[in-house]
Amino acid sequence: MNELVQQFNQYPNIIQYPTKNPCLRSPYAAFDLQFYQTRDSLMDVDTFRSFLKNAEQRFRACKEYKSYKSYLIEDIGIDRCQIMGNVTVDDADIELHHNVLGLFEICLLISSHIVNTIGIITTFDLIQLLIQEHYENRVGVTFLSKTAHQIFTNDPNAYIPPEMTFGRWWELLSRYRYGITYDIASKVVKYLQKYQDQLPSSVDIHLQDEIMQWSQYNEYGMPPSECGEIPYENEFNDGGYFDEY
């Protein structure tokens, strides 16, 4: 198959297939441009962030995302701001807000899981998975007026209560558990603790322990029982690890 591809490659000095990962090469460039992102290529924080932001922006602009919002309004009946209940789609523009985890964090969760399990991912793969998870209702979302959306987006400690959130977001965490990071885990645990008396009956009370264990496993690559205890927020009072939340 590789020989057939090379046969019809009109730019053999630029487009090369040294492995199963096609790449663009140039004598004037310091590095190759690979088609697939791998664990090695995403080791650089700036590269990883750019990859996630690009996928996030492309997803927001795709027609499937717009169709999903129409589905929530027309089929599910979420047609008003969940904070200002008197503001409906007929009164003003209401915007989709990702609750529990933001869209960027969902991109991080999914891409990290795929890289840690399959080993490679592209922007196209990530966008398709984002579409799939939204359509399968495994993402926590709600509608907010523009003003309310700005408030909740700019305040990382602001959460929408479970009864105002649509989607089985806990299933997303289970499905992509090998992508759970410390930051994601701590944010979800805070949400679970804040609304522990308001959670749907299908959410197991022990979910927060499992989430923290998976984040520890993904960090150290070994069973949680061999990693020791996970430090919690009260252990970071002097410029803590979780301060950004």
C-alpha cells in the first residue's frame, strides 16, 4: 500500500511516508509537519494547546454544532436562559454554555485519552468525536443569555446546578477515563461536592474517588494503589495547585 501511495506522490521531496504517519518536509524548515499528532509531538505545551484551541474553534464553526444547538432548542425544549428564566430565544440571543467541564477541557480529555490508548490523533478525529459525544448527550450543557454566559465563563468557580444542566456528563468521564488529568479531576470533584445533594440518582456517590484515582493513574502510569495518597486542596494553602479553580 505504501508503494502505491508513493507511486502517485507528485511531491516526493516534500510529502513523505517514512512510517504510517505522513509528513511534510522542507530543507528550509527546522522540523517536519506530521499528519497525526502523537504523544511525542504533543509533549510541548504550546503545541498541545494550539492543537486543542484549533479543534475547539473548528468545532464551534461546524454545521453539526449549529444543528446540535437547534436540536436542544426545538426538540428538547431548552429555549431560555437558565439563570434569567424570563429571557427566551424570542427575546434575545442565548448561547450554549458547557457546564462542569468547558469545551477546551473536553478537548483535552478526549485527545489525551486517544493518545494514551490508540497513540495518534488528528484535528479531524477530535472534531468528529466532539460531534459524536454532543449528539449522544454525554456533554453537560445549558443555555445562557450573553451577559450570564460572560459571567460564568470568566469565573472558573461558577457552576450551573445539575437541574439546569442537560447531558450525562459523568458518562463522558467514564468513556475517556485515560484522559482525566489532575486539573480536570479537581474541577469535577469540586462540582460533585458542591451539589452532592442535587445530583441525578444515576451518578454514583463514589464517582469522585474514581475520578481522582484515574487522574493519578494517568499521571504516574501505575495502579492507584501503588501511587500513595492524592493531596487535596487544603494541602495547598500556600500558593496551591488548585488555586486557578
